[in-house]
Amino acid sequence: MTHPRPLWWQEDHGAAEYARRLWQQLTLGIPAELALLLQHVGIAVEYIDAPSGFRGALIPEADVIKINRGLHRWQQRYTIAHEVGHCCVRRGEVTVRAERRERVCQVFAANLLMPADLTRDIARRYQGREDMVAYVMAHFQVSREAACIQLRRLRLLPGEMGPLETAEEAVAAMAELDHCVAADLDDATVPLFTVDVDVIYRRTNRGTN
Ligand SMILES: [Zn+2]
């Protein structure tokens, strides 16, 4: 199987670029056809019963991604993309420092499911509407949290962004995300980021705070 040229994933844009190339090369489309991605990397998905805090895990020696069957389908899509990111790292297709690994896998997943240009198009089309995030969710089939994080990363939701530094900040950011749109898609709104708190973005106040 062929892969895009390996990239250094030290920075977010490396992971985003890698995802963009894969999306293009495999013609994943919108919503991204993850079966094509899984076929490409030679990984199977197994849906399992698991506690709600568990989203998914890559079992590298078996080439399997285990996914919590109880998650909403859109959350499962994001988790699968995230675990494929881990697979790319493990296979040495990309290089990343250990402490950056979770973050860049999130950036990879977000950009694989929500290509930046297309996300910008949608955000502009629905700019100023309270249901903008819901349109992004429905268009790309992602959870509200994933949509908000990508929109903020692309600076398409109000507020400055910065990486979270503490677990307390992560909890506060999740509470904030919870209120960022009144979308009538309740079962897609279970928090995605129960573990990978380092990747949640928050509004950072300019100046003193
Ligand atoms: Zn991870």
C-alpha cells in the first residue's frame, strides 16, 4: 500500500496536512468514507461493550481498533479516525514527540473528517446563525464537540484559542462547549474528550488573565 510522504507531526499543521493528503488520495468524500481509510491502513474495527468513559483503542498487534458500541455513530467515526492517527504514528509513517501524540491524533482526526476548506465554506454559509455548528455536525457527521473544536481551531467560532494546561481548564472548556450551540442532536453530545484533555481548546483571555 502507498502512503503520502511521511511528515513530522511535531506541529498541528503537520497532522492536518497529512490528513488532507490522505483524504484527497483516498477520495474519502463528505461525510468521509472511513471504510476506505480502514481498508487502506489494513485495520479492522470491532465494536465492543465498554464503560461510557471508554471511547476506543488501537490494538496494534491485532491490527484492530476496538470501539465502544454505546457511543453515538458520529462519535465512533471520530474515534476511529483518531485511532488511525495512532496507527500512523506507531508504524513510523509520521514522527511525533510522545507528549504531543494525543493532540496531533486529534488534529489528524478532525481534519480527516472536517477538511479545513470545506469547514470554512460551511461556516461562512451559516455565519451568525445559532444552528451553524449543527450544520457542520450534520454535514460531516461529527459530534458537537468535534465540530466546535475544529471550528475554533480554524478560528471560525468567536473567541481566542489556546491549548489547555490543566485538567480544571479542560473541565471548564467542556462546560463551555456544552453551551456553544443549541443543537437538537442530544445523543451526539456526550463529551468526546474524557481522556485526551490536552487537546481541548479553550477561550483564552487576552491581556491580564
Ligand atoms: Zn489517543
